[in-house]
Amino acid sequence: MDIISHLTRTVSPAVLGDDSTPAKKNLLEQFYAIFAARLADKDTHSRFANENIAQDDQGFYDRVWTESSQRDSISRELAAEHNVDATAARGLVTMAAPLAYHEIKSLAGTTPVPQFLNDNKANYQHHIPAWASTVVPAGMVAAAPAGERISDTTSMAPLHHEEVEEKSGFMKALLPIIGLIILGALAWALLRGCQDNPEPVATPAATQEQGVDSDNQTAVASAVEPASLRIATGEEANTLYACRMNVGDEALQTTVMNAMNTTFGDEANKCRADVDDNFAMNMPAAAQLASILPIIKNVPNASMIIKDDEIIVNAPDDAALQQLVADIQAAAPGMNVVAEGPLDIQKEIDDSLVATDTAMNNLGDNPDPRDVARALSLQVVNFQVDKAIIPDENKQFLDRAVKLMEQVPEMELMIIGHTDKTASADYNMKLSQERAQSMKDYMVSQGADASKLMTKGMGETDPIADNSTEQGRFRNRRIEFTVYDESAMNNEGANIATLGGENSSNPDLNPLDSDNDDIMPDSDDRTSTDMATPAPRSSIPADNNKFDPDLNPTDSNNDDLLPDLDDPSRGTELDPKANNL
């Protein structure tokens, strides 16, 4: 198995993009060998073996080499050897490290990564330069093959010179010619040897040849995020509590939803999908979902995150958790199934800030508002208990968002606050609204147009994880950004509002008009303060062409107050149940 060629073919294109110069390609090839040697050390690998390493984890490289002097040495030596700027070299290896780790884990399969790399040491060892002996485990730098040094040739010259001097002046005069002949012969021999055995030398030609390999059947790493599925079960077995997916196209969404519908029936309607080409169009576990989902369905208060080739599960009971891991691993032997580790809040915050920074750096000029909203939603906003004061570390991203909104005048964002299920529903709704409002107030104070920022408090009604574990509650306490015009025009706001079930906030009867005519008092309007009284029948416009959404689009009935085009009758009849309201 040619590990270096595989990484060159899969990781390098994602790291280099359009800037794929031979010098940078060769720099990365050499780094892959150094990186593999470092991961072969069990103590090094154990520091993050149980972590869910994101492919854009910019801090991962620093956790592989914890000593800054070693990191500086790697970037400095690689830069000098390949004539690349030292800062650029550091950026390349930092970006390549998490991607290469994912690929190596994929190649290792069920074999522990250090064991896999030690078993295949001969495959990459010859790529490790001598200077790297201080940054890799002892014994990893291969000894130079016999016959490759030319010092013996040089040392022969004085012997010949001394012998010829005792001969004659004629022989002395021939020495330069003889030296040239010897050197020419040696150069020819070395050249012939390199042609016969080019493996130790990483050449641009080999890299280009690998890059156009049409038979490549491995998953190619790219700049897109892996597709993912996150679900949580309810307090009772066989119920679905929360469901989110991030997929690259509708085909994958359909595949996942078919499996969810088969397993959970109508409750699969709780699934919300972010379909965007920022995510991969394939999911390694998709083929096994029919076997995986029934297993977790039968475990109350369980959660599962499927991302790339890893499945992370959790449950309140340790015995149930271990059984869950074993059962899912048996159902999906090609996946890496692990129990979720203890919650490390500071690490979660730090990782989220790095991910947000990376995502915002990649937005470019005139960014898509959806990408801006998605980048801002990556950050963990760790409010203090019962408080709505924004931590200082999050303000930098809000400042950048304000500037982006100035560059893209048509951008309108909605800020949505969420809580876990601790405390009462009314209290959680109020707190989530206050936190969303505090984000808006800060952005307005920094120059944002208040009319282009809307807020909404969802309280505990729209979970993305279980509320029975510390990890699940932490994920449910969140701030999300979305594009407001899409929320309104596509009725996304109504779907968000009703995902929690019958007790969720009730959507505006007509979110496209200027009034708040909710049937039940809530805070789904722009002001988030107008608590409407039940709208009288006489106040509802009689224009059938206006969009009148189903009171609860997630249930199976049509309880519109007006016949319109969003019900099965296509506006030809009124649901009798509406007459009872």
C-alpha cells in the first residue's frame, strides 16, 4: 500500500487548490512521511485517539507536535528544502494534517493507526529527510543505502595524486583529464542507478501521473465538509426526538430520508436538512442505515452522529451505551463506531472558534449569505447560566459579519436562540429570545442595519440532540443564523417554529404580510415582542391568492383558515377542522 501516493492523490488537491506547483506538491509529500512517522508513536496518537477530528481542525497540527520548536523546525526545513516561503509552508502543513489523518484512518480501517503505520513503515520511511530525526520517533529515519555516498570517490584523489607525482611530469599533466573521466563515469553510474530505482526520490512527474489516475476508487478528500446525520431518540423507545442532516444534494437527502421513513415512519418528518454543495454528496454509512437506525431506535434517550467514516453514539446508561457501540459496529463493520467521550466545554468552544474563523476566511468577496449564516452558526456562544451577555471571543465574528453585510447590501439574517430542556418552557423561550436579541443589539451597535437583522427565540422546542446527557444539552444550547428571506419565502420559519410538536410556537398565518395574526400568542414576528391575541375570523383577508400556511405543517391534517394552494385540495375546499377554531 503506497501511503504517500494515496495522500498525494487525495489530500494535496484539497490543500493546494489551484496553486499546485511542483515545489509545494513535493513539500507536502515529504510532510506526509514525517506526519505518518509521528502518528506511528502510540503516545502521540493516544492524545487525540478518542477525539472527533474535524477536517478543518486548524489546531490539530499543534496537538500532534506540542512543542513549538519542533513545529518551527518542520516548517523552516521544509521551506528551505523546497524553496517555499516559511509562512506558506506552515499554512500548508497545518491544513494538510487533519485531512491526512482522516485518510490514514480510512486506510487503517479497524487496525489501530500506530500499528498500521508501523506495519507499513517501509512504505514511507525513505521519504523522511535526515533533519527530521528530531521531530519523529527514534529509528524512523532510514539509513542511507550503501553506495550512494560519493565521499569515497573524493578521498581517492590524494592517493592518485601522490602516486603520479612520483612518476613523471607527463603523468602529472594528465591528472585533470583522468579526474574528469572518473567523475564522468561516476555521474553516469549514479544517473543509471536513479533511473533503475527512482522510488526514493519524489518527482513531480509521479505526482502528476497519480493525479490523473482514472481508476481511483478511494474517497477523495476535498474542501467540502463531509455529509452528516445527527439523530436523538425520545424518552420512550421507538420515538424520534431530533433529526438533522447536512448533505450535498437532494439524491443523498432522499436516500437518508427513505431510511428514516422506513425506521421511524411519520416521525421522520422531524428531520431537517441543509442541502448545499458545501457538503459531500456521499455518506459512507448510507448503505448501512437500514441496519443502523433500528438499533438506535430501540434505545431511549440515545443519540448518534454519523460523519464521514465515524459514528459517535451516546446514551445515559453505560451498559446501554456499550451495547449500542457493539451492535452498530456489527451492523456497519466498515465504520469507526465510538462512544462519545466526556464533555470538554473549553475544547468544544476552542474548536468551534477555529472552525468559524476558517469558514469565514474562505468566504471570499461578495459571499453567498447562506455561507455567511452557516459560518456564524459554527461558533459556540457559551453564555453564562441565565445570562444573555455575549462572550468577548465571539464578538470578533459578529464584527466581521457586520462588515460582510455592508459588502452585500441585500443580506438579511435571522438570529435564532435555542436552549436545552432545563427549567420551564416559558422561561426557556424568554431566555432564548433574550440571547438572540443580544446578538442583534451588539451587531447594530457595530454599525449593522437593524432592519436587516431579525431575531427569534425557540426555547427548547427545536432540539438537535438529546436532553438526557450533558453533551446533548450542551449542543441544544446554541445560537443559529439563517438567511431571513429564505426563511420567509420558503416558509422555513414556519417549519422551524413547529418542529417541536403541538406545543411549539405558532407561525404567523401569513408571514409575507406586515401583521402578526398568529392564532396563538408567540414571538415569531419581526419585533419578537408583539404578543398577538387570537385573530378574529373577520380580520382574516378573503383573498384566496394570499399564502395561508397550515397551522402546523408537520402534522398530517390541513387546518388552514382559508382554502389556498398549500393543502392537498389545492385551494378548492376548506378543511372542516378549521371551522372549529
